[in-house]
Amino acid sequence: MPSTPLSSEKRVAIEDLSQAIREAIDEEIGELAANLLSTDDAHLFGDNEFKIRAMALKIAAKAYEEHLARKKTTATHPAKDSLILEAAEKACMQGSRVIEPSQTLTG
């Protein structure tokens, strides 16, 4: 959390982005809830845990997409933004496998 108070413009931008993220991830939240409620306690971990982690990574990727989409017109490094999105998508596809920082920009 920032130590200095946020400007009213920044607070509005935060609220707008928060709402956009909520709308973008609504389907994934439903999938997550359905998975948790339809899985018995004996199977919550293991393979199912990896499914849950993949869903969480997809949610994070969509949050990045929303944020970057708002910056797209002022981005000074659009190629880097594209690589970040690609890395987030790869993370979603790979489930919980750890991705080293060097892999995020080079694949």
C-alpha cells in the first residue's frame, strides 16, 4: 500500500479498474466456486489444487489485461506489454508450474 494519500483522480481510476476486473473475471469466479463446491474434501488437493491455481493465474492475467488495455494508448513499450500478456497466458496454460523471470520475456 502506498504511504502517501492517493489523489481523488487516482482513487477514481482504482475504482474503475476494480470494477472492470470484477466484470472480466466473473466467469472464472463462478468456475472456481463450482469447482470448490463440487469437490469432496478428500480431493480438494493434489490434481484439483493445480486446477484451482490455474484458475487463479487466469484471474491475475485478466487483471493485467484490463490494466494494460487502459495504458495501451500511452504505452511507451507496447512490445513489452505484449510479452507480459503472453507470459501471463503461458502461466495459465501451465497451471502451477513455476515460471522463472527469464522465461516471462523470452518464452
